[in-house]
Amino acid sequence: MRISSLPRLAVRHPLVFTGGGLLTLVIVAALSAPVYAGDPMIMDPFKLLQSPSTQAWFGTDSLGRNVFARTMYGARISLVVGLLSTMVAALAGLMIGVTAGYIRSFDNFIMRVMDGLMSIPTILLAIALVALTGPGIGILIVAIAIPSTPSTARLIRSVVLSVRERPYVEAALCGGARLPRILWRHILPSSIPPLMVQSANVCAGAILTEAALSFLGAGVPPSIPSWGNMIASSRLYLSIAPLNLFAPGICLAITVLAVNLLGDGLRDMFDPRSKQRR
Amino acid sequence: MGTYILRRLISAVAVMMVVGIFVFLLLRLAPGDPATMMAGDMATQQMIDGIREQLGLNEPLPTQFVHWALGVLSGNIGNSIFAGQPVLQLISQRVEPTISLSVLTTILSVAIGIVFGTFAAWRAGGFVDRTLTAFSALGYSVPVFVTSYFLVYAFAIKARWLPVQGYVSIDHGFGPWFVQLILPTVALSLSYIAFIARITRASMLEVLSEDYMRTAAAKGASTYSMLFHHALKNASAPILTAIGISLAYLIGGVVITETVFNIPGVGRLVVDAINNRDYPVIQGVLILVSGLYVLINLAVDLAYTLVDPRIRY
Amino acid sequence: MQTQTSADDVLLDVREIVTHFYSENSVTRALGGVSFQVRAGETLGVVGESGCGKSVTALSILRLLPKLTGKIVGGEIRFHGRDLLKLSEQEMRKVRGNRIAMIFQEPMTSLNPVHTVGSQIAEAVRIHTKVSRQDAMAKAQEMLALVRIADPQRRVKNYPHEMSGGMRQRAMIAMALACSPELLIADEPTTALDVTIQAQILRLIVDLKERIGTAVLFITHDLGVVAETCQRVMVMYAGRIVEEASVSDLFARPSHPYTQGLMRSVPDRRRGRRQRLPEIPGIVPSLRESAAGCSFAPRCPVAIKSCGEAVPPMRVVGPGHAAACWRSEEVMGA
């Protein structure tokens, strides 16, 4: 996208502009944290729970670590877990959805399995997985992706079912076009817009779930600066050092808000009628 | 009607079987050795073998499944490794605070969500509507533990109006019980209020433009009667669905809220089980909650027939 | 038939109402100054093509325009001498359904699907009179019998989807007449029905009107229906009344070229009822831009240059007969 088209985007799709802008800001802040934020791990036993200062803009935590630095680095965990689990869920949902929509004899079975997975609450499933394998980013991504997959699979399945009925697809099928070609030429392009909207929702949920799991002690290992971990470790000091808790909390909310706005904006962009209905 | 319920029950059983198989396989197929994991860092080989024996992990997979499934069907969803008690018993000891919190949250979310959404739809584009848009953006984006701590900081620590945390059983009187639950209920409700209000608004907006609403206006019906007698019942199917979904998601929020407010409920049981690596407890709660979810869905489907006479199964 | 009346039996006196519809970037002038009177007990027909402002006139009288987009920007609607446009919303509610009632075009969608027909009729009664629930239901049953629905005891408990279209329109009529209104506005009440049912419903409305003594404002696009039901008729075109006369005068001496066009294109019932005015060339002008002259001029077979320059006012062309055409005299003679 060229810079010159940004003002037009801002006017025509303000939600996409605001959400995308905020998200870009969070990503840049996370990536360039080493340049400006300071070290998130150094503990200073002589500077515990200090108020904000020029050295530590958000003060220090109960181990004397720089809260500002930890908050900026914390964005990395949220983004990595959020984006990767969204990608895993989107890919898995795409494959399962296409299979269910295309191979009718599998459809019923697959969709019942998806119903089953949907009936397991995300947080409990993630807790169960983490309890079995121990905390780690990899298992966290899998744990969040599994319960997010059924809704994507359902969506893709419905797209496949409606695309199949279209005359030009039927014609292509009769003309002897093979499945991969149909998928590539017809089904994938129709799936992308709803998939993007859906993925934004999944991503917002994933970031929230990661933070919740870390907060509960079932997420990333406690030493890693993630927003959920920071909130969990600063809750005892809420009355004396509220910023320790609210700095990561507000950053978390802003990031999720950005992703949600982007998702809403994309939906309005792809389906202008939804704007009036909302 | 009878055959419909039967069909729904069969599909509910199918879903429960999927959940059961999934939960069963989770333990068996998880990478690494779950018994070692559960035994903890200080475990001896003997302890690990003990856990392995208790979970029946030494037998062939099909045998394990039959044993496990028969156990679950007869109401035995396992024993806690840490406490040694049956999981069902542990849950029943902790269920009162969880039910209290869930019921209060549901009442608050449904009542406020429906009224909020209805008025937003009535004056679409007006003040209430724009407030709802802003409110729901926050409700969807601010995680429940951040909201909780904000409320604790503002109303318990600074203003000192309400207790910071803890739970008082309803046996000690309604007043103390209720006061303890105000903050957790409000914190937990916000996102559900946003969700139910948004669905109500969308559904009402559609209904309000129907011809029969004009007929009601032509009769001289009051605004209240138009909205709540004529429109709401027509708009209620999506709202019921939304309430069902909210109930299903409630458990995740309950786990977090109980942790924040130090409420000794089922959610805390699960969180304590993480720290104790007590997988059977987590598994037991997982199965019960999934079963509840399936039942709620069934109840929602049947509730449709109550609000819309056109639906006949 | 009453043609000569004194001023004090005028029930509804509509004076120069102007109604606009607003969308994001345009204003539609749906009514451009409509005036007419309805006398107690009479049936006044309103004819015109779809989009000419018939329904907007009806909704304007009851102040039921879509509240965000429609607005009455000028004029007076005097009911028993009181301007309805000056009433508070609460006072207006006491008029709706009680003194002025309305029935709509689509019986399939105009009844609330989740309440029984009986309770919907009873509601109309209970809004305006202090009666118990049972008495209101008894009244509902009585009304269903009045509109000749068989087995009213059973039908009061029916939901709308359990009834046929004709029966639902009867139920709508029962609901509208439940409080014995002085004026009934019927907005194309038979358009959505089968031809055989149409005739029954028309007869029912005419009968009940006589029995209850209600005045009727009968909106239709069908001149045949007007001939069967009305005493007086006004013809609307592009948000204005272009001709007003007694039914017999209108058919005998149509004085506006548009009316003449309508007459020529009265649908032949044997060929099907959906044929609308095929013989007037051109389309209804867009109400977004305001034309300088007569809005019918672009389609008019007898238009002359001056027709495009000034809007023709209503001029008396005979006793109780007026038309808005610069060339009425020539047209009438033609």
C-alpha cells in the first residue's frame, strides 16, 4: 500500500485505518524494544516497587525490574502467540472445512467432531494441555488453536458449499477441471474475505486467552515478560504500585481493541450491508 | 416434537462421545510422559509408577478406554492425585460459590444486555446506541482480569466501598453473600452485557422495521408495549442463542474471576490443579462443563418453541 | 349519495401537507401540498400509480412515517377541527386505533406472528377502553364473528400463520374496527389477495362501514375498486392531487389527462389484475428534483409549452369537481 492512499483509507474505512494503525504501532514497539526500552530482565534489589522515574518510566516491579521495558517486550509474546495460533487455526480450519464441504461422506462425521471440540471451553482445554505437558509457547499455540479451529472450519465449509452451487464452478467441474484447480481458482478466493474477518476475531481471542493463561500460571513460563505474567506477579502490590498491573493491562486492552477494530472494519469493507445492520 | 427431542438427544450424546474420546486421548497422546509430569520435579520412580497405575496407563489403549468410559458413565470421573478424593466430591464441595457467581452474572448480563440493546435499536444512531458501540468495543477488548483489578482498585482499595476479595457463603445471610459478589459479578458481566446487547440490538433493529410493528403503532400501542410486548418476543431467538453461548463461555471467565477475587469455587479448584499438576481434576471439570454446554444448547433449542409459535418440531 | 355537505360534518380536513423523506444526500418530496376533506360516514377513494404518495398520505395522517427518514414539514391535518400535527405523541396515541384506524396492504406480514389473533384484537380494545382481559377477548371473538370468520371461538386462539391471507385481512379489519373508529384508512387492503377473495373483502368493508357508520379513506391503484366502493374520489400524481370529483362525475367527465390515461388502462379483470396502466408512456418523475411546471407534462399527450412553466392549481370544473390542469376544459371536451 502506498503512503498516498492512507488518507483515503482513513475516510472510507476508518475502522480499518484506526485498528491497522494501532496494531502497526504495537508491532513496531515490540520489534524495536531493544533499541529504546532498556533491559527487561535485570533485577535491582535496591530499587524495588519504585514509582515512575526517568530511568524506569512505569517504575519498577517487586524484583526491581523495569516495568516499561517488560511491558514493551511483553507485546512480543502476545503478538507471537496471537498471530501464530491464528495462522494454525486458519490453516487447520481451511483444510478441515474444505474436506467437509467437498467430500460429502465425511461431512457429518467431521462436523460432529467439530461440535464436540466447540463444546470444550478454550481456557479449560488449554489448561488441560498445559497441565499435561508443562508450560511453553509451543503448547500454548496448539492449545489456543484447537478450540479456535471449529468455527473457522464451519465458515469455510459453508463457503465451499455455496461456491460449489455456482454455475461457473459446476461448469468447470463438468469441463473436467480437477479439484486442486477448483480449489485454487474458485474456493480460495471466495474464502479469503470471510477468513480474514474470522481470523481477526480468532486473533483477538487468542491474545486474550494467552494473557489469561499466563495470568493463571498455565501460560508462558513466569520468567518471560508477558502481559499475563506481569499482571499475575504484580497483583499483590496493586495498592502500592498500581502501574505495575495497569501498564500491561492497558497495553493488552489496546492491542486487542486494535485487532477487533481491524476485524470489524474488514467486515464492513467486504460486506458494506453489515454496516447498516450493526 | 418427541422425535425432535430424541434426535437432539442422540446428537448431544454423539457430541459428548467426541468430547469423551478427545479428553481420553489427550492424556494418552500428550507428548512426554504425563505420569512423570504429574508427579512433579521431586518424584521418585515409585511415585511415577503409582500414578501410572492409578490412571490405568499400563493397560492397552482399548482396555483403558472401556474402563475409563464405564467409569465416567457410572459417575466416576476420576480421583484427584493430590487430594486423593473423587473429583466429583471435590467439585461438589466447591460448587456453591461458582453457581452463585454464575447465576448472578447471568441475571445481570441478560437483564442489562436486553434492555441496553433494545433501547439502542429503538433510537439507532442516538446516544444510547453510540454508548453501546463504545461500551462493547471495551467489553470485547478489556480482559476480565484487567477490569476486575480496575474495579478492585477503584471501589475496594481507593473508595473502600466494597470488600477487596473473598467469599461468604449464603448460609451467613443474603446481605454479606451479595456484597462480596458485587465486584466479581460486575467485572465478569461486562463482556456478556456487551455481547447480549449487540445481538439484541441487531435482532430488534430487524424486527422494528417489520410491518406488524407499524400495525401495533396504528393501534395506538405505547412505546413500552411496542418494544417489549410486540418486538422483543419476535427478536428473541438470536438473543436466546446469544445467552446460550454466553453461558457456555462463562466457565472460562469464572476461572479467572475466582482467581482474581480469591473465591474458593470450581474455577479455583482448576487453577490449584494446574499448580499441583493434578490432571484428573482438570479432566473431570472439562467433562462436566462440556456436558453442561451440550445440555444448555439443547435447552436453548427447546426454548425457541416457547417464544415462536411458528417453530414446531 | 351525499355530494353537497355543510362544513360542520367535515371529519378530516387535510390542508396543504408537505411530507419529505430524507436520505444521506437527498430529499424526496413525497407530498407537495395535499389538501382534501373527508366527511363523516363517506367513502373517499384515493387512486394513483405506486409511488404517487397515496400511502404516504395515509401514514402522514396517523403520523406513522418512518421516524428517522420521514417528516411532515408543513400543513395542517384537522380532525374534528383539531390539528393532529400539534398533538403530543401521547395524545396522538389516543387517536390511533381508537378514532382513526388503519388496515394495511400485506395481511401476511401485518399481524404479529408470535401473538394470537384474538389477543391482538383484544389489545386494540384494551389500549383504548378500560375492560378486563376476558371482556376484551370476548369482544375480539365478537369482532371475528362480525367480519364473518367461521368458528370464532376457535379462531381467536389461532396464530396468524394458521390462517389464510383472506382470513388474516378479515382479522385486520376486525382489529381496526374494534373501537368503532370514526375514520378507517384502508391502504390497498385487497391488492395482495386473490381476485375472488378481493371481492369478498371489498363487500365486507362496504357492509361494515354502513353498519358502524365509519368514514373510509380508501387507497387503491385500481379504478374498478373505486367504482365499487367509493362516493368521491381523488386522483394523485407525483405527490399532488390532480383531480377530485364524485365517482360518477370522474368516470363521466375526467378532466385531467392523467385521469383519462388511468381510465384507458383500467386493468381488464379477466386478463389478470397485475397489469398497471400500460398505456401511459413515460415514468413517474423523480421526486428528488422539483420541476417548475406541471409534473405530468413530460408524459402528457396534450401538454403545451406553458405547462412546463407553472404548476397548475386545482380549479373547479363543475359542481364538486376540480382538476389541476391548465387545459381541463379542452381535455374534458375531448
